[in-house]
Amino acid sequence: MPLPEPDPTLCRALAADLDAAGYRTDALRDAWGTAADGVLGRGHALPARRRLSGEPGALAVVARLFGLGDPVTVAEASATFTASGVDGLVRLGLARRDGDTVCALALIRPQAFADAAGEGEWWIASDLDEAALGGPLPADHVLGVGRASLTLAGLALPDPVDRVLDLGCGCGIQALWARRAAASVVATDVSQRALRFTRLNALLNDVDGIDTRCGDLFAPVAGERFDRVVSNPPFVITPRDGDVPEYEYRDGGRTGDGLVAEVIAGAAGHLTPGGTAVLLGNWESRDGIAGLDRVRAWVDATGLDAWVLEREVLDPVAYAELWIRDGGTVPGTPAYDRLLGAWLGDFAARGVAEIGFGYVLLRRPVSGAPTLARYERVMQPLADRALGEHLGRCLAAHDRLVTLDDAGLAASRLVVAGDVTEARHHLPGAASPSVIELHQGGGFGRVIPVDPALAALVGSCDGDLALGALIAAVAELMEVDAASLRAELLPRVRDLLLVGVLTFA
């Protein structure tokens, strides 16, 4: 069913109703229970339904109708949505009336947020999910706020900018986040349905300054430049088989990982000097070439700075299973087996050995050639850690390091970051440790093996003495040549500064 153009007056009325019902993240979690909240994202709505069954009050009505997509009575809806009314919900395309019943046509869920500007909540409308539909998703499904959405939002750099492009905006959640740090946002998508959800969510949350445009990738912004590009593009690698569903929210219509390559190439022509792009993506390891090396080749052709972090690697079977199940097709059915065969055949035809998922941070140099090219696997769990501020500090450290030769670095005063601890592991009865590690509590939670010389140097970085003097002292203590130790340690110190283990005093 087409989603109508949202009416601003009705959106304000609906927001008033949701606010009056106390429809907020914590209240909703309390209403249907923490355990139910945890499994709902995996498509299991029964625990929440059981908790809400028979519960009185406006919050329970809103939670059943728009939190779960379950029907409520007209009497319940009329008593709850006093400002927007049942007819208003119908006119917004969010519900339909069936006799004495009101049936949801979309979900609306609260989404708490916190950033440098403060904390708050939005209401985010999206299409009914698998749990509400009770079966596979339609091809034009508009996704709500998922783990990937939260991951990308957490990677957002915090510094304010003028213009941001949200490429492939979906329900508009990244555009809302971006608008908090930007004077204006352009949000694009190939789906008119997604753009209407974006406009609806902007109105529902009283957020202006978001310009929505329809088109493929960078086509709607041809010739324009932005200070920042954010994108959770439809990067899922899907067989170009006519019998495989092509979901607009995840399938960009390219073969293999071609869409991510296009986004990286396109970003180069749409960033202002110093402008950054942050995106999520998949890439294939194929024909003996590692996925990160293929991404490096894409970036090398753009002249951009790059920091690419591979967070997960799946074999073709596991990857296919993930996305077949994501579309609502369950194992053990003929449809599941047919889709799995199509995926595996597609991967085999291109010689794909594994598929990586990760984060891509790009930056257009203010002038000259790129100076940052870091490609790494960072596989440890991060527990929904916000990383944007950390990445911003790392970029600032990199920029300062570029200006420092070895003499300049040796003259610098450094301190150990406040989240860093040291762990020493001894064999039983041994006086000296066999392993020394630096543990980063924030950022990417790195565990960095160090030798006694580097451990001693890091331990003495308290901002009082210049790095060169500290290295000389460590060399004297260990009875080794100071010049040789300096040549060995300075490159390693640069890396510790770049990843935030050490900072400039």
C-alpha cells in the first residue's frame, strides 16, 4: 500500500498523542519487559505480546499498535489518539480501519539518543517487520533502526559542519542524527517510500533542514559538494538471479561488492577539502585477493585519505544464511534451499572465498596527496561503543604527526590515555613477564603486545619530559644503544599516538 505524503498538522498531532502516552524508550522497555525487548529485534514478538495482553492505558495501546503492529479496537485507539484521531492515522498511511478494529500499517518506535549536544528521544516510523507481518518482507520494505543504523550513528564525527549528505537514507534515522551537527542535510534514496518515511519522521520529531531527493547514489546531488557524507548503503551482496528478491533497503542492484566500490569512487567528487565520508560496507575476498586489498585499490584511485576497519568475516554459506533469514525466509523450506543455492552459485562464479564487513572512513585532503592509508582487521567486540569522538581524536593526532619529523616527535611531551591499562603475564615461577600488553578501555578496545623497552617508555609518559629524553633514560636503564633504541621506538610511538593509546600533552 503506497505511503501518502505526510501532513505536517497531523504529524504534530500524532507527536502530541505519543508524548501524552509516555511512549518513550525506557517506558516501553518496562512495559513489555527487558527480556522481551532483547528478543524482539530477532523477530520474536510473543514475549512482548504476552506482557502487554490485557494491560490498560494509553502506553499499552500505542505499544501494541505501533510497537508490535498488532490490532487494537477503535475504542482503544480513539481514547489514545485524541489529537490525531483514528482518521488521522489512516490519512497518514500508518493504520487502516477494519470494522471495529484498527490495524497498523507501519511501526513507530521510540529511539533514545545521546551525543555531544545532549540527550533526547525520537519516534521513528518504518514498515512492519517480520514479526508483525508473520512472513517474508516485501521488496519495497523500509527498515527501521537496526544494529547497522546504530553502528553508523556511533561512527559519526562530532564536529559541526555546514552540509551533510545522507546517501541511501531509508527511514531517515541518519539524517536526523546528522542534522544535530549540521546546518543542513540532503537525504537521498532510490525509494520514494523511504523518502516519505524520512519526511514523516522529520515532521514527527519537529526537525527541519532535511532536503529529500530521489535517485541512485550520487545522481541527485550531481555537481554538489558536502562537508560530510554518511551512508549505510544497500551493500548486501545479492545474486543477480531473477528469482532472488531484491530488497530496496539492502540491495543496490550491482554485481558482487560493486556498490561499495561505486560509493567510494563517488565520494571523491562530492567532498569539500577536508570533508569526510563514513560508510558501512561488504567486500569480497576473491581470486586470491583479500577483501581489504581490493578496498585499498578502490581508494587508491580516488586520492582520498582512508582508514578502513574490517570488523567481521563470513564464509559464503554463513553470509547467504544471514541475508536469506533477514528477508524472512526460514530454513527447512524449499524457498530457503533455492535461495541458498542461488547465493552459493553466485559466489562460486566469482571465486569468492569470504566476505568482509566493516567501516570505511574517507577524507579529502585539504591540499596535496593523501597521507593516511590504514587498512586493518579489528575483530574484538565493541558493545555498541560510540566511536566518532575517538576517530576524530585519531584523525587530529594523525594530522599533527604528519607535521612532525623524528626530531619533532622526540621533542614532544606525551601522556598515556586515561583508558589504557597494562597487563603482564608470567610463567609460573618466572621473575620476568613473558607477555606485556597494553589494553585500551575505550576506542576500539585494542590489546597491543609490547616489549619491555616500549612498556617502560609508555609507563614513563606523564607529560613532564620530552620523548627523546625518556628514550635515552630507558636505553641507559636497559644498557642498550640510545640511537638504535630511538630508531626502533619512534615508529611504534607514532602508531600508539594514532590509535589513541598515547596523546600529546
